[in-house]
Amino acid sequence: MMDKTMIALMVENNAGVLSRVAMLFGRRGFNIDSLTVSATEDPDISRITITTTGDENVIKQIILQTKKLVEVLAVRVEDPLVAIQRELLLLKLRTTENDLTGISAICSIYEAAIVDLSENSLIIELTGKPGKIDAFLAVLKKYEIIEQCRTGVTTIERGEDAFTYQNRESHRS
Amino acid sequence: MKMTGAEMIVELLIEQGVTDLFGYPGGATLHIHDALYNRRDKITHYLPADERGAAHAADGYARATGKVGVCLATSGPGATNLVTGIATAFLDSVPMVAITANVGTDLIGKDSFQEVYISGIAGPIAKHTYAVRDIDRLAQTIRAAFEIADSGRKGPVLVDIPKNITAALCEFEPRQAAEPVPAEVPDPAQLKAIAAMIERSRCPVLCFGGGVVSSGASEELKQFIEKTGIPTCHTIMATGVIAFGHDLDLGMTGMHGSVAANTSIAHADLLIAAGTRLSDRVAQGRKTFAPKAQIIQFDIDPSEIGKSVDSGGSLIGDLRSILQELMPLVKNKDRSKWMADIRRWKEKDYFPDNTGDKLMPHQIMEVIGELAGPESIITTDVGQHQIWAAQYCKTTRPRGFMTSGGLGTMGFGYGAAVGAQVAFPSASVIHITGDGSLHMNMCEAATAVSYGLPIITIILDNAVLGMVRQLQWAYHKERYMATEPYRKTDYETVGKGFGVQTYRADTSEAFRDAFARALKNTGPSWIVCPIDKKEKVLPMMPAGKGVEDIILTQEEGGL
């Protein structure tokens, strides 16, 4: 299996920019394993993080093709050794009284929070690297999942350097 | 000064140097057309038969002149009719600005009459699209559209403007059109490395494409190949850039390329790809194309490097500057053994039969090339006639052969011819088509007649959809499904009905005579040329096969 690659994009915060990025991936047959998008400290700029799978040629094409989109100001591959990666999991499990102790022991090891408890179900919240969330889900496999929701990875690099980009004055190739 | 959005649009077009526009009115364009009325001394508005014709005409105008072509359509179906034309321009990197009017902003998103989200529809088939929703952003958007269309790798940009914005008032500041942004120039170390690779090569081939035309690099390219002595072939997009029969010319490459071009590429140790994206019609497989060669790519678009082939080196930038910078670093090298091999392959090439009495496709093209003159402009539709035109017309003019190479759009040729003739009123514009393609867009005859454009349409009538039929011959055991319509269209009557002068030519002599007469007409002409449906486009390199499998025979019977 190919490794996942995280790609961060700084984009103009225009209506339609997300669909343009998603459309590019769709039409060129690139995978999107997860995608997050949000505003940044600059209200005119949004940041998109995409996790994708592909060989070296594909990743190179993804970078070069997304760079060509007029509203994309900067693109970079996030180095997993330097980038802090976080993803949020919300998980609703069906429970009986007997399950509670076991589940809460697992949660405390993973530092997950039980954020809702009903008579026959509970909701767990966990934040962490995707690998941690995968492992957590694997441990909870024996319980019945009612709903599962993951946000996808968002990243930021360690250290004081910023992800720099230039506001576009010229539009080339 | 304060003016309406519509007036601003027109002033911005004038500012950008637009003198001709291909448009079709509708409810949503009323204000824009009204503003055009006031400035009809500055911008001539041409009305096609439908919006697709407008888009192809703007495309043909851009290909003929190198300027940005402009088309205008109303909301809804007007906008969707542009789509094929925009996609055609996109796949061939033609600079174009398409303006669509939309319903008013209060009606947007409510499935209003003649409302579509055209900037979304056109997104994947345009270099960029804009949906203007605020009059304060109108001027900067239109200026940006022209800049994007005409910079770097050129392409079409769509600007969608709601009707109420065309009526709203706003302060407008006239400005001079921005100077084009110069493309980056490769650094000296890269240039040296590429020059060294060329120097080391014993069996080099250069393959050039439409980038030579876009960057105006024909003269530099000719100097480069003559200085280095490197044999050269071209893609269909670069037809007519280098004179046919030049010593170093191997002809066209690709699926219907010459034996010499394709065999040379198969044996080359170095392939220089200049201004070509090496599409699947040229490089039929990543591993099988130029298997012994290192491939060097010269391209203005970095995303083309390594996209379809494994790249052994590249120079990014405007092709003309690349060749200028590279010129002093290269020299001629004796490659007599390689040239002897190539001469041998040239002898093995396909030469069409000239012995029968029947009118042959290549004879038509040769007569066109001979009589039309070097200033003529040829446009084609898509199919067998397109390849025959590229193979046998043999005219030399870098912007003189326009064809839908990337998208392969049947019905492109007539609209493109209208655009070319508008750009060059005194040039001979020849539209070469087939009976299939003509049926897709013959309505543009009305445009040609309305404006007295002396376009000569050559109809190669084999009564079948020849190119697809040829594929059924090659791959589907001659099971001719949906390719033999045998239409009952009487072209001479139809042409007369449009107001076109029509001719019929059954022999080569008759064609010569008809074509000579058509060249003297002041209005449009059609020349109907019945040809045998068994005529194949040869050579043909079947998909996924190598040069040893090139088909060189007309005999019936598939692979």
C-alpha cells in the first residue's frame, strides 16, 4: 500500500474555490482520502489540507496541477516529521451497563473523552494523529458503532516559520 | 466617470484592444448589446448562427492573429452552447475571453428562466472562470480575464455577469492594457546541461507542437534545427510551421504520422519535445514511446514535465526565448549514419496511389496547397479529411492551419473559418470538412453569407463517418454500426439555399477548375467532392502497438 501524502494549499477565500480544487482532483483521477478547509488569520485566505495516495509521479502532478489554479496561492507537501497532524473523531457506540468500565478504561488510555452518555449509547471524542485514531477504532471494534465521524487531518509545521505565500498579482500558466 | 456595468464592459474591451466580437443576444445581454450599439465604430459585432459558432469564431480569430478572441452569449442555453467551443480552445491552449450574461442577482439560484451556473459548468474546461456578483469587482475581473487568457500557457477564461450588474452604475477609471507578463527564463546551468545532452546524442529527433505557434518561435526553431542538423517532426498542432520537404523534416508524428517520424522516434537516443504536451495521439504509451530515448521537454507549463512521459530533462519558459538562449550553446555534429537510417525509413513511407481516375483525397489537398498560396489559412473539422489536410496541403504559414487537435471537435472548422476571415479579410480562407462534420455546423454558412466572407468550404463526401468507420474496420471486424448514414442531403441545393456558390468536382481536373473559380468569388463557396468511402487515412499506428505494426495498406480487413 502506498503511503498517504498530506498536501497543504493556501487559497483565495472565494465562493467556489473548494469546488474548483475538488473538481481538479476529480477530473484528473487523483484520490482524496480526506479534506479539511477553514479560514486563516487573514480573512481573504483559506487553508485546505488534503490527504491523498499516489506514487511519486502522481504527487508531482497534484502539486503542479493545483498550482495552476488561479485561486491557489501556494501548495506544499507536509513533511510528517515536522508537521503537527491532528484529526478529530466523534464516535457513537451502543452500550450496555457491562460495557461502560471497559470502554472508559480504553478511553482513559487514549485520552479520549466521553462527551455524552445515554441509557443505551455513549459518544466519544478523540483528537490525535490519524494513526492514533485508527488504533483506537481497532480496539473498540468489538463494540457496536452506531455512528462514526472523522474530520480529516489538519496540519501545521513546528517552529516559528510561516507557510508563506504571495498574493497573486500576475497569473502565469 | 460614472457609467453602467454594460458600458464598462464595452470600454474594457476597447481598452484591451478588442476590435471584433462574436456574440449572440438574449434577454440578459440587452444592456451589453445596447452599450455595444454606442461603440459600434470601435467594435464590430458578428452574429453567428448559434453561440457555438461564436465560440469557434473567437477561437479561429485568436489562432489566426495571436490576439485574445472574444465571444459573448446570453444566459442559460446561450452560455451552454459556448461550452464545446470553450473546451476546444482550452485543449489547444488558445487565448479567449467568453463573456456570458446571467439572470439578475436576485434570481440567481432559483432555477430562474434561462439560468445556469455557467462558471461552474465551464470550470473544468477553462483556464479560469469568474462569476461577477458585485459591480465594484467588474473592471478588475475583466482585466484579469484578459491577462490570464493571454499569459503563460494561454487559454479560455469565462466571465459571467448578472443582468442587474450590467445596468448598475459605478465609477470607472480608464487604464492602459497591462503589458504581458514575460515568462521565466531558464538559468544558464540548466541551458548548459541540456546543450550537453544534445551534444552527446548520436541519434536525436526533435518533435515540436503548437507551442511553437503560440510563442511565435517558428523562425528560431528553423534556425535551431538547421544549426544543429537535428531531424524534426511535428504534431498536427504545428502543421505548416516548417516548410514541407525540408531536408530535416520527417513530417507529422503520431497515430497517423509518417513512418519516418515514428520510426526515428522509436530508434532515437534523444527526443527533444518542444512546445508539445506529447498527448496520447503522439506518445501512445509511457513505456512504449521513444523507448531508447532520453526525453527533454521545453514547455511553458511546468505541469507538462513528466505528465505523459518520463522526463529526462526540461526547460520551462517561452519557447522562443528558450531557443534563443540555447542557440549559441549548440553546434552541428556529423550524424551521417543516423541520417542514412532516416533516409531509408523515408523511402518506406506511405505514398498514396495516383493511378486511378477517381478523385482522391490527397489530390484535393495538393491542389489546395498549390493554388491557395502562402498567405492562405486552412481550417479543418475532425475526421479523415482533417488528417489528409494535415498530410497533403503542404502550405507553410505558422498560423495558417487550424484544427481542433486536442478536443477533436467536429463542427469546429466553419466557425473557425469565420473568425479567421474576419481577422484577415483579404486572405484565402479554406474550410476543409467532411460530410459528417458539415452536418454538425453547416448553419455557419448563413454567417459567411451575411457578412460576405469568401470562405471556401471543401466537402469530402464519402457518405459515411469515415474516421470512426476506419476504426471499426481496424478493430471491430468491419461491423459498421452507426457510421454509414448515407444522408440524402443535396449539398448543391442546400448551399444555394444559404446563398452559397456551389460546385461539384468528380475528378482532379474538375476540382482544380472549381477551386480556381471559388478563389475568385467575393462570397462563400462550397465544393462538393465525392470520394470513395474505402479510402483510409494512412499510415495508421494502431493504439498500443509499435512502429513495426504501422498499417500501410488500403485493403479491407481488420487487425
